[in-house]
Amino acid sequence: MLKSLISNSRRRQFFNLLVFYAAYLWFRSFSSSVLSPHFLQSGVSLEQMVFGSAIAYIIPVLILLFSKIVSNLIWWRWAIGLAYLAIILVIKVVDISQYYLYSLLLGSNTALFFVPYNIAHFKLTPGHRTGFSSGILFSVYPVIALIAPLTAGLLAEFDYIYIWILSAFFFGVSFYLVKFQVQIKFNLDLKRDFNYLKPTRLIVLLQGVWETLIFGIIPIYTLYFLTTPLAYGSYLSYLALMGVLANLFLGKLSDKLKDRLKFLYPVTISMALITLVFPLSLNRLILWLIFTGIIQLLTPLFWNFSTAWFVDKQPDHVRSMPARELILNVGRVIGLFLTWLNFSFQSPPVLIFYFLGAVMLLYPLVLVYNTRNAARS
């Protein structure tokens, strides 16, 4: 598979990068995937979890705004170290400030890890293989998430001490693998990068706002139904099962058709409609399992096609990826703060689903407008 994707000179670098990526995702998934029941048992409310998720995405925005130089090896070591420090911090939660600090430390990884990783990943990908490479990128985590949360949930059912001990080992492995990566270093100029991203800025913002559903609402609202580590971990593994094979297959197919929009239109419209009917599932576990399963099937496809389309439109990764990550996180902050505000007059919050559904309906409309505008110019 890798032979068809990259040349011989790049194969070793790309393989090393994927091994490192998988090790990092395993560390992150195993160490934190089933902590939500731990927080709930420690007295952290669902409303406080939503607020913690909102402030977590402020940190990557600040990192990108005030950083002048990006060095992937340094940023990756900071990302992994801060993620492990966050885990240590919540071994025993006695005050809500610990949870908020945990959220801030973990949130830093969104910028520190993924900005240089995305640049490195697509830098090693030939232009004609963007869709397939994007499929690989977004299939690694679901494969890991099939096993890691279930394993962590099973161990935590006996005692969370197994999570703390094994997290230390997985931290060490991922931290060690940084040394095998090729260094990428560049100056960060967000004003220049924002101008470069002008054709896709609104699209990226809409995606970030809608991703509130994936990164905030679904993981937290699930605690209305499932509160034990094993049940919660099993649920996360169920979600991961949905999109692995379809992601790789359709990513390869989209490379042949050279038209990401043929996939993005039906996927985004379907995601919008499912989001709008989510309130029907808030008191019914079976419907919650069905709706979140459908979303989890569609979302990897959406990420695959939208990222491949974005890379096609903005091929200078050093300029596009930092600004893209900044805009995504601004959107996530907006969505999560609105979710938190919705908690003030509804429990569980319902209006946020209608808002996010409307946001995703705008996505294909903006795509149509941008495509026609580009054709005229």
C-alpha cells in the first residue's frame, strides 16, 4: 500500500511518521478515553465538562497567535509531555481547578502536535495521492480506537491505577519515537497565512463549529446513559468501528475521480440532517447509539474528503495548516461555549443541535458559492 503512495526515497520517512503517529494516538486514546466516568465519579458535572472542553480549544488559538517559529520535534515533545502531565494532574481530583487545568494542558496538543504532523504528513504525499493519503491519516485513529478505549475501560473497571501505570509506558514510547522523525522548521506568519486561506476560511470555520458535536457533545452527553469505564470504553470502540474500510476505499476512489465535491455534498447534507434530529435520542439509548453511529460513520468520510479538497486548494502546507488549525479551534470554541450557555436554561441542552445542524447545512451552500465564484474568476 505504501509503495503505491510514495517513492522509495520517502517511504522510510513516511513509515516512521505513521508509526510515531500511531504510538501517539494510542497513548492519547488509552490514557484519556475513559476518564470521563472518572471525572463524573469525582464530582465534575456535565456542564463543567462542556466548559472545560471550551477553554481547552482556546489554548491552541493562543499558541498559534503568539508563536513565531514552528519546530516539529520541539513541538511534538512539548505536546506529549503536557498530555502526560495532564493525566498525572487528575489521578485524584479534589478540586474543579484540576479538571480545568487538565483541559488546558490537553488542549495544547491540538496545535503542538497536529499542526506540524499535518504538514509533515502531506509534505511526504505526492499531489496525485492526496485523497488516499488523507484516508490513511483519518483511518489510523479509528483502528486504534477499536482497541484502546475497550482495553482501558476493562482495566479501569478493576482499578484506574492500571491506566496511570500503562499511560507512563505509552508516554515513554511515543516520546522516544520523536527522535526518528525528520526535522521541519519554519517561521509562522499568520497574517500572510490568513490571506492565503481566503478562499476556504469560511468553510474551515463552519467545520470547526460543527465539530462541537464530535469533540464535546457526544463524549459528554453519553454520560447521561453510560457511566462505568467498561460501558463507556465499549461505546467508544463501537463508534470507531464505523468508518475504517469506507474511509480508505473512498479516499482512493476520490483520487481517481479528482472531484471531492461529489462526495462532500451528500456527506455534509446527511450530517446536517442527522444533527437536526439528534434531540429525539436524548432520552433513548437505542436512538442515541444509532444516531451517534451514523455520525461516526459519516464524519471520517467528511474529514477525508474535506481535508483532501483543502489540500488540493491550498497546496502550500506550511502556510495553510497553521491558519487552518487556528480557524478550526476558533469554531470549536464558539460551538462549545454556545453548548455551555445552552446548559443554563436546558438540561439536557437541545437548541444547540438545531444550531449545529444549520451550520452544517451552510457548508454545502458555501461550497457551491465558492466553486461558482472560482469558475467565474
